[in-house]
Amino acid sequence: MADETRRAAAAELRRVHQGLADDGFALTTEWDLGLPPKCAKNLQGTYFDGGRLRHDDGDMPADRERARDVVLYEWHDGKLALEEYETIAIWDRSDIKGERIHQRVALLQDPQAADLIETFLSLVPEQRRQARGTFGINLFRTHSNVVTKPHHDEEDFIILYVLDREGDGAESYLYKHEEGDAETGEQVLRHQLNPGELMIFEDSRFKHGATPLTPPAGGQAKRDVLVCTVDLPTTYLQRATVS
């Protein structure tokens, strides 16, 4: 990375950190963060068009295809150490009780994907970083509904990175949410993420989701996205205990 690009990326990271501190969310792009050219396109071609995704029984929406990875990370003096975590299991998510294990893709074997994970973890402000934790990477392809309803993922931070979209719709939204309040509060964001764009937000402060996709004339809608979770310490401990 050239010095000018590196300085611009560092300035963008500071802006994202400030946005998270002030508002609880921030929007950015792959190019502003200094990611490689065509990063989204390359990842989409490798993992979404490469036969890595599948639909699992009971997963919602019914036409969603997915894969998943979980990485164990540890910060050492501002630098990251990454390794594949021992399990990708999730529990009691999306109103589905019990354990689920989806198709796994070992992303750390791909240098570009590993760099992406480092960049995403760096989006978390230093004062909010855990010294050690897990990072979930969910690969989703949807064709109609993106989600079933506004929800929490019950993690620390959520990162959305859109790789590709055909058709319209799929506008991401955030609603303010006070702890202990079952209702959805004021909408603070409604934004259609285009390929190469990212959003990061603090999960506990908002219920989030996206509007349905609208197909193009004579075609089928499609949205390929990475939904990443900077997990809470309790998630990491739960996985370690169950495993």
C-alpha cells in the first residue's frame, strides 16, 4: 500500500471510530479503507459463485444460501494474531432453537480474505477492543427477503459488506433500541449498500434489518453480502464451554 493510500486509510479509520463513538454506527467503503481494488468482486467470484454456498433445512428466509467461518483473534501491542476457531456452531438464532452448523469456508487460507478480516477488526475503536475473542463471518446470498424482521444478533459489533447486488431494494435500516424495551424505536438510518460499501454498528444500540429485494425487469434479484460479528466475550466462552 502506497504511503498516500495508507495515510488516507488511517484517516478513514479514525473517522469510523469517531462515528461509532458519537452515533453507534458508521458507513464506509472498501476503497476508503485501502482494501485491494475489486476486493468485493474477487471475494464474490471465489466464494459465492464458486459452489461454496448451500441452503440448510429450516434456515430463513427460505431461499437464502449461506456459508460461515469463525476466527479466533488476539491483539498484541496493536497487532493481530488470527487462527481458525475450533467450531462455527451457532445457538438459538433467528428464532431457531438449538445448535446449527452451516457449511464452513476456511477464509484464513486466502490472503486477501485474511487481510479483510484484519481490516474489519481494526474498525473497532481501540478502547472497545477485546484482547482475545472470536469473529464470525457469514456469507449470505438472498433473492427476495433479506431478513424476516428487525432484530439483534446478540453480539458486540456487526459489519455488513455488500459484494454484489442485482435488482433494487435491500435498504439496510437501524432503529434505536433501549435495553429492556421490546418495541422498535426511532429509525436513525435507511441506506442501500452498494457493492463495495460497508456499515458497522453497535448491536445492542439498534435493531437492524433490510427491506426486501426488488428484481430487475425480466430477471431475478440477488444480493451477496458478508455479515460479520465481533462477538461478545460471553459468546466466546459459550463456544469454548460447549465445544
